[in-house]
Amino acid sequence: MLVTGTRGKSSLVRLITAGFRARNISCFSRITGVIPTELSPRGLRRIIRSRGGHIKELQWWLSQVPQEAEAIVAENSAVAVELQPLAARWLKPNLVVWTNLREDHFEAWGPTKEEARIALFAGVPKEVPVVLGPGLEEDGALLELLKKNHNDVYFTKEKVLNFEDANIALAVRSLNLFGLNVSEDMIDHYLEDDPGRFRILKMNNGVLAFGFSANDLESTVSLFSSLKWDENNTSVLFNNRRDRPGRLKAFEPWLKNKQWRGVYICGAHPLRLIKNTRWVCFKDINDIVSFVNKRGLVFGCGNIAGLPFQELIAYEEVDHNCDKI
């Protein structure tokens, strides 16, 4: 099974793997991202990289999956349009699962959703069934591309309120196409093991909304709205990646035009700072804690790479609607 889309691929791989596991099916899965990880009947195994991520890592990983594996789930981790077809060529999936379609990777795809659609579609092999995430059933242009590609298309039927519910519904729909009879309550708790999931962390006198895995603006705005925080009392912390300059440009209007208490950029120093923003440098986790402690409500977004987020897992999680310290 091949997972594609703009956002949420790693979480979806976890959920699908959990479904196979619940039905005692030997499943080997690969999650990409900041911490590439293999999920297997043996447990979690971190994939150690000697350099940055590369699509060829998937080919290597597939070559060492045991012959006795009954199911394989992998993300299409390619960014460049010309590399999108490689994952399907190597994996030969019998199902493609498409999470969502958002504007992202401006430097590789271009600034519009139409260009993102064409890029991701390049990774969908002909005549392979496709399951589309909530909302994509209304994307006429995508449906026409899939029709011409001779893909049978399936949809989730549930009306969902948030991103996590969308992924759970998508995982259940995908698994049950194989007749596995998997329910939401059999898999939803596996999201708790996802280090990049959205959560609110208590840090002394402040709280950090951990939204760094929402790389695109649309998802980020939705996450912030779910908090019901007053923007006048909220500081935004945007983590910048040197190899993703298009994301900061996409976020610029949102960062500039709101009445934030403050806007801070960390990670790689941008070529130019957005007006009324400040750059901050974090040497370790203690610097982040001190920053949040001094500012009360902090909404973290942008990119998950570059932050020592593993060390943040130990911090106390508080209610999503927390608006007072």
C-alpha cells in the first residue's frame, strides 16, 4: 500500500499498520520525515541516515523487507515531480491512499494547488485503486485525472471535524477494502505514539502548541482555530528550513496581517526577515522552554525538522482549549 498527499502521511501509515496488526497480519511499514522509522512485528526501528533524506532510501528499505511480510505500507517521500513515480515502480502497490491536497513545496511544485495536484498525481500508477481523503471527492480536476488513468476511486463516507479524525476514517476505509473489518477504536490510540502529532505542552508558566508537523498554511490555520486562542495574547514561533524557503513565503501574509503578540522565526536564518518579526536561535531544549515560559501562549508552526522535538514529549500535555496560564 502506498500513501501519498500533502500532509499526514506518517500518521496514516501508523494507523494502517495498526489495523493490519489488529488482524494479526504481518505488516512492515516505513515512515519518512525527521526520524525515518520502520514499523514491523518486531517493533519500531529507527533508520539511521548518514546524510539527508533521499527517495532511494525507499528502494533500499524495500530490498530488506522479509519475504514473509504479508503487508507493506510506505510513504511516497519524493518531492520532485520527476521522482514521484519511483515509489510505485519499486513497491508495486495494490492500493494508493491519498490523504489531502494542499499548497506546499513551492520551490518544487509551484505556488498553486493545481501544481501540487499535478505533482502528486505523477506518483499514482495506472489502473491501481485509489482511496481519497475527506474533501477530495469534490476535486473535479483530480477525479478527471484519475478517470483518465483508469483508477477505481473510493471515498471516506464520514463527516470529520479535524485532521486526526480524517486520517482515522481514511485508514479504516482503506483497510476494509481488503475485508479486514477494522473499526476506529481498534486503531485511534496509535496516534499517541506519533511524536509529531499536534498537542499542547506545559512549560513552566507557558504552553506550546506543537503544530510543527502542519507544513502547509491551510492546515496550520485550521489547527490554530481549533485552539480558540486570542491572537493578541499569542506569540507565533515559525521554524524555518533552509531547503523549504517557499513555506515561509506562503506563511508571510498570515504572519504579517494578524495582531499577534509577537512573531519569531527560528531554525535557518531566512534571507530576509518578514516585517515585525524577530529571529531567535535555540541551542538546546532548555532554550525553547525558557522562550515559551516568558511568553505564555506560543503557537509553533512551519517545519518540524530542526527542532529537538523528541525531547518535548516528556512535557505535560494540557487541554487543547487552554487559554490561560
